[in-house]
Amino acid sequence: MTHVRQQRGLNAIKAYVPGKPIDEVQREYGLKNVIKLASNENPLGPSPKALAVMKESLSRVNSYPDAQNHNLLKALAEHLGIRPEQLTVGNGADGLIMQTCLAYLDEQSEVIVSQSSFPVYDIYTHVMRAALVKIPLRNFGLDLEAMLQAISDKTKLIFVCNPNNPTGTIVTAAEVEAFMNRVPKHVLVIYDEAYYELVDSPDYPDTLRYIRDGCTNIMIIRTFSKIYGLAGIRLGYAVAQPEILAPLNRVKEPFSVNLLAQAAGVAALEDQAFLEKTVASNHAGRIYLYGEFERLGLPYINSHTNFVLVRIGPQATAVQEMLLNKGVIVRPCTGYDLPLFLRITVGSQTQNVRFIEALESTLQDLGRLHSD
Ligand SMILES: *Cc1c(COP(=O)(O)O)cnc(C)c1O
């Protein structure tokens, strides 16, 4: 027994549960060929250009990385058409969410999030002992109107996950415009656009326009983890006015973006071909999954991302475990308050077919499919 007490906020926190790693499932279930469709990773691997510069950079890892992130910020600013001072980079989008909460929250603060959204917002809100205000989904999407109604004098941050993880839905440019017009200026709205490059809807907002127009209560967070296939090196960026970013830089780890990540980020931005290949592969895979879910009689939510939320029903947990036995890792959604659903990452075509075969035989084992 220890007499050392943990920080008072921590009891409220459920630690983030990542997708099960492949080697763990191989060991536990005695399986060789395991596929993971649980963490929205890029099935095509990392950007080849990023991989090449990381190999070249390996011999320099005895040095600290550039604390100013000069080359990366310059490349990003050009890529996005904004000024380098309006940008900061971090140890994944997760690192930037953490920095934002550390920089802006205290015990008196309230944070508005959607129920069934990305859980990292909740974690750092609790770390800062701020109050979390959770707004229920509306038609599986974020309810911006209800979020607006929930604003109080204590509200400091609103997290808008767009597209939303785990539902895959978007809020539109028109909704965002109406929302931003009415959010009071003391409230910072954070658009988490982790899947931004995968969205092809004409209704999706161009949030960077707000930055260029001088809006002072908006921040956009994006990542290299998904589209560029670089989840393992941890690189994300945030866009906001310099005075909004300054507090984030005060709380950051001294070298929050490592040397390999800085080099990889610059190269990935030049890898347009890989980005397009990923978008095309994801699009085809998503359509394949939709067709198969329809054939199996499973309702799903139309997605703007590289994952699909599918309704299994009360047997969702059983199905997820039976899939594990067959070497297919998918994401349960009990932690997202959607216990009847599973979240399936769109994989390569081989992986998608393997998943559907495993799912179909699982449903058969449960007596849920009847052959004519
Ligand atoms: C994957 C994901 C992130 C995390 O991105 P990292 O850069 O890997 O930390 C953030 N937000 C959402 C909505 C995500 O799905």
C-alpha cells in the first residue's frame, strides 16, 4: 500500500483504450495471420517519400531535433496558404489536444464535447479538473445547436470533431458558419480535422478561411497519422492566430516533435501521389464494405472517413470477440456510448474481404444468417 496520493482529477479518468495490437492477438489467440482494422491506420503503409527521408535521417538521431521546427513549419505554411506564425506542430494531434487543455483550462472551466466522439478531449479536461459538458448526438452527427445552447460564462473550449470519430459524419460549412457567428468570443472552438484529406463532400467547411479572415476564437487540428500513414512517428499540427497558439507553446515538451517526424512531415506534404492513392483505395474499400453490409442486412452510417460504423445489435461485443478468434481486430464502441455498434477501419481490399468472410461466418455461427 502506498501513501503517495495521485492528483485529485485522475479518478474521473478512464485511460485511453487503443486498438488491440496485432502481436498481442497473435500471442493470446495462438494465431499467425492477424489483421487490424481498429485504429484507422493507412493500409497502404507510410508515404514512400516520408519513409525515404526518415532512412536518410536515421544517422542524425544523436542530435536533438530543431526546437523551432523551422523547415516543417515553413513547408506546412506554404502547403496550407497561411503564415508560419499561425501554425504549431505537436506530438500527434493528441499532443496538441493535451497542450490546448493544459494551456486553457483550470478548475473553473467548462468544456463542451459531443457524446460519442474522440475520447482524448475528455481525458485532458479531467486532468485539468475542468467540467465536461457532453451533448448527445443528433442523427449520429454532432448537434452544434445544442452545443451552442450549452455555452455558459465558464465555457472555455468546444471540441468539434469533424468528421466525427467514431460515427464518420460531418458538420457542413453552412452549419459551421451559423455556429461561429453565434459562439461568444471568449470560447475557443477547436475543429479536430484528423480525416480532413479523406472528405470529398462539397459541403465540408474550409475552416482555414476563418484563420485567414482573422477569426480569433478558432483552432484547427490535423494529423499525419491517417492519410500519410505516419501514425507511428506521432505528428500533428494546429492552426490558429499566434496569440491563441502562444499559451500552447508555453506548456509543450521542449522537443515535442522528434527529428524523424520533422523530416517525414516535410516529405509527406510533397507526396501528393500517395495521398491520391490512399483516397482512391479508401473510397473503393468503403463502397465494398457498404455493399457487403447491405447484403448481410447490417445497417451502417455513411462515412466521410476511413472507417465505417456498423450496427450489429446486442451481440456486438460477442461478434467483436468472435472476430478476434478469427484473427480480425475491429473496434468495439462501448467506450463511445454506442454499444450496439462496431467501428471498422477500411483496410486493403484483401483485408476487407478477409474481414467480411470472418463477419459472415460469425453471424452464421450465431444463427443470424439464413441461406435461401
Ligand atoms: C486518430 C485521431 C486523432 C489522433 O491523431 P494523432 O495525430 O495520431 O494523435 C485525433 N483526432 C481524431 C478524431 C482521430 O481520429
